[in-house]
Amino acid sequence: MKVNSSLRLLGFVVRKCISPFIHKDRHLRYYCTGSRTKDHSRATELNRKLASGPSLQDFIKTPNNSSDSELHEEYEQHYIPQDTSSTHSRKVYFETYGCQMNVNDTDIACSILQKAGYSRTRQLTEADVVLLVTCSVREKAEQTIWNRLKQLTALKKRRPKYEPPLKIGVLGCMAERLKTELLERERLVDVVAGPDAYRDLPRLLYLAHDGQRASNVLLSLEETYADVMPVHRTPQGHSAFVSIMRGCDNMCSYCIVPFTRGRERSRPVSSILEEVRMLSDQGVKEVTLLGQNVNSYRDLAEEQFSSSEVNPQLSRGFNTVYRTRQGGLRFADLLDKVSLIDPDMRIRFTSPHPKDFPDEVLQLIQERKNICKQIHLPAQSGSNRVLHAMRRGYTREAYLELVENIRKLIPGVSLSSDFITGFCGETEEDHQQTLSLLREVGYNVGFLFAYSMRKKTHAYHRLHDDVPAPVKQRRLEELISVFREEAAKVNMSLVGSTELVLVEGESKRSSEELCGRSDGNVKVIFPKADLSVQPGKPQKDSITPGDYVLVKIKSANSQSLRGHALIHSSLRKPKTSERHLIENTVSC
């Protein structure tokens, strides 16, 4: 009884202390502090509302039978104003920059906002809200966003006064890294939401529509959006991205990702399989599994997947700067389950780390016809000294040994890679070693960049960005030149072969040609034509996006293959008659 009496007394004191601040009307607040006024009725009404409001007990969680979700619903119902009628007519326009993970984040944010009553528009002029999903990996990417925000701010000022004010938001990595600059210094945006705060978008936009600036950039150790089914808007509906994990633990010295997307956490396997099944039912023909370190996936959420394994397997000669998790369902297990859902659906994954390619992953890729025989293998540098400074966890020799093992276990595999030139302390000799690695491996796809120092990283605090910009640019141009030479050789080796191509649509350069991707993720261009549905049958059908067709390769360069289509096909093993057709056209 004494405790309850004390709580009631404390609640009364708190209400009296905060009463001057809880009402927007500057006149009414004086009634709560005992000021003399002629309008006693208004004072009485306000004090009545205060007396019937929440007491201190309402803010103390006590044991009861209510679940956390029920308490959360009650909190939202009584203490967060909801004006859903005003959001149903609001349209949101997304612009996505950076990696494939940002494409998936856009789909997640869209799903959350649609449930809150927003609709997505493809026309900027129709939008009430513009959200930029941003990247902070390189300085150039951030500068692109700053320039775009200035353009949107000008558009906002020109908006007719009879329309609701345009609201601008920044989501993703740049929001996490530059919250203060975005909201306070530049004052170009109304909403800022980090990669783990998309669930909070409806509330943040509510505050923005009420005239406030709102932000949430808190990182999470658990958020995977496992229960949010993304709104996939894939080109022609033939391919889709599926996020399987978020964050990164590698702490490479040049990389901002661990600081903008947080620690690694994997999405439960059941949630991933449900999404892939849904995409298969929709007719999607290619799924790319996404993660900052996608092949370090490890689901510890369900007990039945726990393993007796003590030390997780890494590629031979590789190590990490962190303690690896034990047990759980690993990437090879997930890849196995995903590939069994639809034998006619291609499976890709990106972006992996070379350390997480044990033989069991490579053998599975070789065995399954629908797992693409293409591996992204980021090298970053060919110099051991630079690799050590980058904290990559391997040497040039270990990397080359892995390449040899991959090609032994997966004959005909296609390799792609990432390279950074001009990293802190990189010498001309280091640069030449990177050029020699490009020549020695021979990649058919490459992503090459000049180093850009990022705040918060290990390099920012411990190393010196001492390579002049002109030198970085010259080295980058040399890397690109050598890469193209080697990629042209790799692609030329495919001339005369027959590639299974997933058609994406018309070629950008000609409406009379179609474009698609081979199993090795190389662009293939070929003329439009009506093709046989079955070998030896007169029935023919046109080629549409999402079709698999066999294409005989006639020419190649560093970026693409060219040929002509032979027949409609699938990922399943070709029939004898189909193989016979291929053999008969080899000399054409």
C-alpha cells in the first residue's frame, strides 16, 4: 500500500512538473502552473485531462500475462497519434544507388510503407515523398547524392502551394554515416533512416508530414527483416535479389560497411526458403542471394540446425580478425536447400569473401545444374604487403591456390573480382604485382576502383592516404586496360561454344536484337527470331524476357558475346534430339 501511494504521489508530482511542456498552446500552459486567469473553464478542462492521463505506473513494466507485442500495440494505440487517412493518398518515389543490397533494401522499405498506406510511383512529378537509398563505399557515390539532394530541394521549392509539401528522405549507408550533416548542416532532408531503421519509416514520415525533421540511424545486432516480404519490382519479372544476411565482421581496413551496416547476422533459413518459393511461384527464373559477406552465412536461430562443428572451415591459407561463430546452418546447407526449390531457377550469390569457400561449397556448385558456375572472388590487390595493410586475411599465394582449387573442382568456371588501386602506401612495385595477378588469373568480369579514404575505418585512424590522385587515376587506367585484354581472351575462348542464356530484354543499342546473361554472367547479344519449342517440331515461338535459349557464340570482346539463338531450352539436361541439333549447327 505504501509503495502504491508513493507511486501515485510521484506520478502527481511528475505531471505537475512536466505540464508546462506537454501542450503546444503557449497560453494554456500557464493554467497548469497556477497562473491567475479569467478563463477558469479552460484551466479546469486541461487539469481534468492531466489528471486522467498516464501515471508513473503506466511507464513501469510489471509482470503480467500480456505479450510484448500486445504491450507494443497498446502503446501505439494510446500514445502515438495515427492519421492513417492522410497517408493513403501519398505516393513515394525511390531512387536507388550503389550495390545490389540497396536494391533489396528498396524493396523492403517499399513493403513497409505500402502496409502503412503509401503507394509507390515511378514518376517523380507525382511523388509526395522522395527517398534516396544511398551508398557510402566511395566518396564519388556520396558526392552524387549531395548533388541530387540539391536538385530535389530546388524541385521542392517550386512545388505548388496548393499541394502537400514534398518530403525528402535519405536511407541506407550514407544516412548512417552522415546524419548530422544531412539534418543540421545542409538541411536538405526531412527524414534520415539507417539500414536497420526501415521499420520506423512510417513514424518518421508522420513526423515529417507534421513539419518536423526526423531520424533513426540506430544499428541492430538482430535486425534481418526476416518477416518483411519485399515488394520485388524486377525487370520483366525474370530475376530477383534475396537478402540472406546483413552486416560484416571482416573489418578490412579500407571498408566502411561494418560501421554503416553493423555486425553480421543471418536471416533464418525458413524465411529465405519461403521468399524463394514465392518468387518461383511468380515465374522468376533467377535469384541472387545477397549479403555483405554472403558465404559466411550461419543461421543460429533454429536449434535443429545446430552442429557439433567447433571450428568452421575456411579456405586453406585464410584467416579472420574475429572469432567465428560455432554451430548452426552454414552457407553450403542453405545453398543446397535453395537450389532444390525449383530446378529451372538459376541461383547466384554475391558478394562473397574468398576465405569462405571450403570444398563442400565448391562441390555443391559443381553438382547442381541450377547453381551458376560463376564465382565472384574479390582480390583487391596482388601485393602481399598491401593485402596485409588492407587486413584481408590472406596472401597472394593463398588466393592463387584457391583459384586453382576452384578451377579443378568446377571445370569451365567463370571468375569475377574487385580491385582497389592506390591504397595507402601502395608503391609502383605493388601496382605491378596487381597487374600480374590480373594476367595470371584471367577474369571475365571486373570491378576496379581508385581508393577513397572513408572516416571511421581502420585506414582512416592508422594509415596515411599518400598516393596522389593523378597516380591513382593512372594506375586505375592501367588496371582497366590489362583487365580488358585478359577478359577479351577469356571471352574469345567461348567462340564456337553454345551458351544457355536467360533473356533479359532488348539490347540497348538495337531494338532488333535481344540481350541476356550466360551461366558465367557474361552479356550475350543475338538477333530476334522465332525459335522451335522442341527439336524436330514445326511449332515456333517468339523469344520473350525470362526465356532460356541456347545461343551459338560467333564473336566476343571484353564485355560481351555475340551469336544467334538456336532453340528454346531450360536448365534441365538437354534431350538427345536437342544435343543433336546443337551438333548439327556447330559448323554453321
